[in-house]
Amino acid sequence: METAGRGEIDVNHTRLPPAGFSLGTGGQWPGHGGGMDLDVRSVMLVGVLLSALTVLLLAQAGRAFPVERRRHLRIWTVGLMLHPAAWAMLASRGLVPDTLSIALGNGLLLFGFAEMCRAVRGFQELPEWRGRLWGGVALAVLLLTVFAEWRPNYSARVLVNSTSAMLLLGGIAWALLPALGRGGFSAARLTGIFAALGVAVALWRFAEHALAPRVSGSLLEAGPSDLVVFVYACVGVMFLSLGFVLMHTERAYEDLRRLASVDSLTGVLARSGLADQGLRLIAEARRHGRPLSALLMDMDHFKSVNDSLGHQAGDSLLRHLAERARRVLRGEDALARLGGDEFVALLPNTDAAGARVVAERLREALGQLHMRFHGEEVPAPLSIGVAQLRDDDDSLEALLKRADQAMYRAKRAGGDRVELAPAG
């Protein structure tokens, strides 16, 4: 078994210079040339401080997210918490047995990255693979122990570490692959790119030691790839963590936007969601020269239901209408609640005649299956106005205004009927 000499802090099982010495570029000993000095204890201290600071920031940031969104951030934070302990263990060479420092220090680093990979996979709604990830790290620790205690070999340990890092960082990049394929800015895309950069750095180091293996050596005798990996492991987790927090922020924003575009009572689109869908459907209709029609629906006796049976019955009636409309409409149609008991359906690729057929089916569906409230049947007669998009309709509001006028004609004619807006 190799032993470390007095004042040694080598993180990869080789002889180190006495305390107070530093290394020049290329890992040369003092007096052997080189310019910029690399003090390993200082770099490790930076790693400990950055990891600890990032843990505190993540813990604080996590409190701002909804409880149901915090689980994966907690997993990531636990993984990150292992990194300060890992750097402290790697820096304790000469104070604890070398094998313990090498195997446990590197193992904690790898286990931290495994938890980060698990957090990203869970966030992306993929299987977390906890057993596979933990098992892979355990195997890596076993191999590190073998190549530190029984068959000391620096390059063998580098190959184990590099392979593990490529798999774990590659797992993060792979989970974020859909974001990598999209253009523009997104936190997931940038996090995936940074994880892929880590894979490239680990692959570089792997190739360097596979082509020119060394039985003894250390990061203090750092080649270019060793140095870049060391810096990435110290600083990279901070950028990965920032990206993961931003991913949660973007997801929270998307949730808020989705809530704003959906009517909370019925689950159909709200006004803001209808506006977005309307712009899209009108643009597609204009581009492809296809018809687009609108149905504007209003219950004939909704106020009397509210007054006689209460608002709970009125709410149930609105949900009943939304459910029956979903069953009649196609998946490509857009159904929205304007407010009160007014609903709108946009029917792409449908002219006025076809839209009238759909409106009659919807009216009949409500007439044939009444809502039951506390054992009592509640009819829901419906007045529907139908309008087809015209060349002179300059907005969704113009189309809906003509459908609204047709709906009021249906009401004035006695209700429970369908009326078409004039074509010209």
C-alpha cells in the first residue's frame, strides 16, 4: 500500500510537495519552470465554499416554489450537499488513510452527481433510476478502492472516475435532450449544454489517460485535461445548480400561464386562452384558405337556476354544459368560457353549414341528457349563434360579435334554437 509523506495532500495517491509549496503550470514542482501557480488546497477550499454557498442559495430558492414542485429540487440539494464533504475528504490526504480519502472523497462527488441526475430525470417526468444510479456509484467506489489499496494505479482511477462522470453528466444531458433540440433561450437547454460540456471534458481526460497510462501521478502533475476537469468539478456544479433553479422558475411561470388560460370551474379555455387560440386558428385559416366558424352559446334559464337552486347548482350546470360540449366537439376544436353562462367554440376547417350541424347536435345533447342536482333533473335549453370567418373580419372579436348577434336573435325567437349570422 502506498503511503503519503509528511505534508502531503495529493488527491490521487502520489507524493506531494511539503506544505506551503505550489505548482506551476503543467503541474511542475517549484524550480522546474512554469508561470501561474496552482495551490491545490486553495482550489479545494474554493470548491467547498462554492458548494456550501450554492446549497444555501438552493435551500432559500426552494421555499419560493409550490410544495409539489420542491421534491426534485430537494434531491438536487442533497446531492450538492455531498460535494463540500467530498472536497474536504480529498483535501485530508495525509490526515486520514489514503484509500479512505481517495475512495470516499471521489465516491461522494459521484454520488452527488448521481442525485443531480436523478433530480433532472424526475423533473422531466422520466424514471428516476435511483437503484441503477446508486448501484453504478457503488461499483465505481469499489473499483477506486481496488486501484488505491490493492493495485495502486493512478490512470485506472482516472478511467473509473471519467467513465462515471460521463455516464452521470450524460444522463443529465440526455434527459434534457428535447430542450437541446429547440432553439432560443431556455434554462433546460443551457443546463443540458453545460452537462454535455462536462461529458466532453471527462471524455478528453479519459482518452488522455487511456492513450498514455500512468501507474503513479496526481492532479498536482496536471495535464490540460486534468486541470480542466478539476476546475469543472469545483465550479461547474454551481452553474448546473443555477440552471436547475431556473428550470423550476420557467416551469412555475408556465404553470401560472396555463392557469391563467384555463377556466378553473369548467376546465375549458378562459378568455386569455381563447385569444391565443383564436389568433392561431385565424392565421391558419387565412394561410391555407380554409373555413373557420364560431359558435356562441348562452343558456336560456341559467339565472332562474341560480336563483331557485343556488350557485352550487349553477356551477354544476356550467360544468355539465362544458362536459357535453367536449363530447360533441372534435379534439382540434377550441372550447372556451367567456364568462357567466356564455361559451364559445371555434371550429377549424368548418363552414357555416357544418357549424350549424354541430350546434344542433350540441343543443340536442343537452336537451336529451339533463343534469341531475340533488335527485332533480335540471334542463339546460341553449341558444346558439353561428358565424363563419369572413374576409373582412379583421380580428377574433369581429367574428364573435357576429356570432353574438345571431345568438341574441335565437333568444328573441324563443330560445333553445340555433341561428346563423348573415354570410355577407
